[in-house]
Amino acid sequence: MAGLEDARGEVSGQSWGVPPSPLSLLESARDQVASGFRRIVSGDPDGAPDWVRSMADGSDVGYFGPGSAAWKVHGSLPTIVGGVRALLMQALHPGALAGVMQHSRYETDAFGRLAGTTQWLTVVTFGDRAAADRECARVKGLHRKVTGTYETSQGSTPYAASDPDLLRWVHVAFTDSFLATHRVWGGEIPGGPDAYVREWAKAGELVGVVDPPRSVAELRSQIADYGPVLRGDAASAKTVSFIKNMPFPLAAKPAYGLLFAGACSTMPPEHRELLGLPTVPLTVTKPLVAAMLGTLGLALGPASPSMRAAESRVESLQADESGDGDRSDEAGRGGGATRSTPV
């Protein structure tokens, strides 16, 4: 009986006698939020796909490197608001929209498409040049298959995803969206907004964009040039509805609704009107989205695994140049990169 009582006491002590501390509960909740977020963004069950880990290896710093405007903007959490805004902006162009609706699996695998876009953006930003070139070649290969027609008042109009004019619209929509949201919810940009537009022009060129904008003034001018082409119709309304009601888990829907509102509040009034988007004052969304991003930042940690892997690659290259090549492989290859949580 004594042995049974001791066993009961031991089980009781483990299961009920020692309640979890508030700190352990907080850490558990934080880990669940972080792992769920990175699974959605990366498309990987563990939130750390091979292409993230591989960025610790490479032969150069990449097209941008530490201290660049691109690293600063794309390594910051406002990109998740910018991503929503970019999708809405793309829906304004009937050619871009037709390509998505006719060739994309966005309705049946929305997060798979999100992961593919995330991979391109991240590898081009943080990978070495060879990795960025391979990733852009992958995207260009996908673009070659995307062709078709869309209807206008003049009849059927052909489109091709590899068309330089259509590629430029996608590029300026991305550039404008990430810049706009970072200027509201991010910090200072090294070299200022013009530096980001100028640097990210290289990413556009790598996928076939001809003469991408290299300043904020050029960016605004090129967006304005598309004014006569942009429209809102039944197809764009369907896409906007899908973007607004992305199939997130129920618990994540309020947070995503706030991100969506934040994205809408940074768009020009004429674009919101075309898409039938609500007018949400930035004075309302700015503090609310800032608070949400701050909370998410506490869960995710100070740096993305992609940036940390890239930083370790750069450190390894610098150590090799200085002759200090006997550091441990873990220290030189960013063994801690996968412990952080954003992609």
C-alpha cells in the first residue's frame, strides 16, 4: 500500500500538485502563435523550409546585404500588411487578375501560393546571388506558362505574365505596397525611401521588368501611367472578397481583419473606390495595427530566421577573408537561425 500511495503522490505532484507558472503559460502561448504564423507564411509544417536554412550557405552577400534598405524593409513585420495591400493592388489590373484567376490555385491553395511568393521575396532579398538567380529563373519559368485573354469593352485582350508591361505593374504594386506600409508601421529606412525603390528595382530586372522605377517620384509616376488600364469589375470584386475572407483559422480571423483594414487605409482613395473597399481612416488603423504587430513581434523574436541565416553567411565570408576559418560550423552556419520564427 505504501508503494501505491507513493506512486499516487508522485503522479498527483506531476499532474495537479505543481501548477504551471504564468511565465511558462506565456511562453507556451507565444510558441503556439509563432509556430502557427510561420507555418502559414512558409508553407512548411515546421515553419523552417529548406530554402530558409540554405541561406546560411553561399559565396557572396547577395544583391543587397546587411545595412541595405531591402533588408530593413523585408525583414520587418509591416511586410505582412504590405503583402495584403499588394494583392489588392494587383487585382486592379485586368491582365494580372486574369492570370491569377485562370492559372493560379489561389482559391484551393491560398497558403501554398502565399508560400511561393514569400519564398521568392525572401530568397532574392537575403540569399546569395546564385540563389536569387535560381529563384528568379523558377519564377520566370512559371510566368512563361501563364497566357490567355480577358474581356474588355473592345473584346478579348491577350495577356502574358512575361509581358514587360504586366511585369512592371506587379513590380510597382509590390514596391509601393511594402514601402507604404513600412513608412507607417516600420522604422527608418537606410538611405530613405528612394534607396528602397532603387535597390528593389534589381529584383524587378531579375524577373524581366524593363526600366523599373528607381525613386519614389518614378514609382508614383509609373503607377499613375496605369490609371486608364486599372478597373474594378465583377472579377476584381470576387478576388477582393476572397482576400478579405482568407481561410485562416477562426482564432486568427480578427487579427487578419485588422491587417486587411490596415492595408486598405494605406491605399490611394481612387484605388479603394475602384475595388469597392471601405474607407478606413489611417488615424484609426495606425495605432491598432501597431499594437498588433508589436504583440506579434514579441512572439516571433527580433529577427527572422532568413535574416539570421543570411547574417551568419556574411559573417562566415568575412571570417574566411580575414583568415579566421576555424570557427565552429554551427556558429558559422547560423545554427540558431531556425529558433527564431518569422520567415
